[in-house]
Amino acid sequence: MDAPQPHTQSGYLGGKLLIASPLIGDPRFDRTVIYMCAHDSETAMGIILNRPMTGFRLPDLLDQLDVAGGAQTADAPVLEGGPVDRDRGFVLHTLDVACGPATERVGDDLGLTATQEILNALASDAAPARALMALGYAGWAAGQLEDEISLNAWLVADADHSLIFDDKPEDKWARALSKLGVTPEFLTASSGNA
């Protein structure tokens, strides 16, 4: 199955953040922050931003894939992008580097690319100003995400580059909540009394 194509039509969540609430009920998504790359009436797709893979960094991945210069690439985590298609890589990046029609525009100012060309760019002097690499993605069938939101499993917030691309995954969940004026302590206490 191919990943859904990015979609930013009004009324959908492409380019937004999904923040897991304590009511999520699924350990795969506990305390996750997901950047929504695609959302329409048929499907939804996003990348988990705060689950770095243990002991596996971008230079390691590029070196394993025999990308020239990969071992010398700037150190960055490889993210567990979600439980779907975990062997497939996705690069979310600024649009200063585009790989032709393979780069799908996400939101106003980002691209999502899953080709060898973007891997070569990451290992070169022509790398995007900001990028993250993820293996896998989070996906939902028609109506599934909307149902989960109606059950208060997810909160929605505007995205910003500082949260998407920073190197502090351990505090992204709390920082994303603070964009909504909510503290983790308040949210946890509120869900315990529900």
C-alpha cells in the first residue's frame, strides 16, 4: 500500500499537529506528537515526531543504504514514524530542496519525500536547511481519525518548525500541549477524573 498523498484542503488536518491525550488507549501512541502530512475524506497520514529509534542515527542509516557521504552526515536521530510500513523511509524537510514530482508539499512550507534523491541530498552540501528522517508512518482509514478526535484521544494544534525539527524529542509532547495552554499535569489529572 502506498502512503496517502499530502493534502491541505480546508477542513482537514494536513500541516497540523496531533497531540495524544491520556485517553488515547493505545500504547503505540502514548504521549506522541504527530505531524499530519495528509488528511482527506478517505485517509490520513502523519509522522510521529518524538520517538527516536534507540541506537540508530541518520549517518548509520545512510551508511547502511550505501549513500555516498552518508557516514559523514550531521548526526540526527532516525524517528519511528509510526506503526505502518516501518521499512519505508520518509524525509520531512524544508522546501529549499525539492526532488521534483517525488516531493509532496505539506502545509505551506514543508515537503515530504521518500526517494533515493532526498537521501543523497541529506548527505551532501545541498541538504535541506531542516529535515527529519522517519521509518514508517501513522495512518488512518476513512473516518477513523475523526472518530478518535471525537473521543478526545487527540488534541490538534498548529505546527511550527521549532517543534517539528528540534533535537529534544523528550519534551515535544509537553511543548506541544503548551501551544494549547495545557500542562501535562492538568491533562493527566483531568483524564483521571473522567
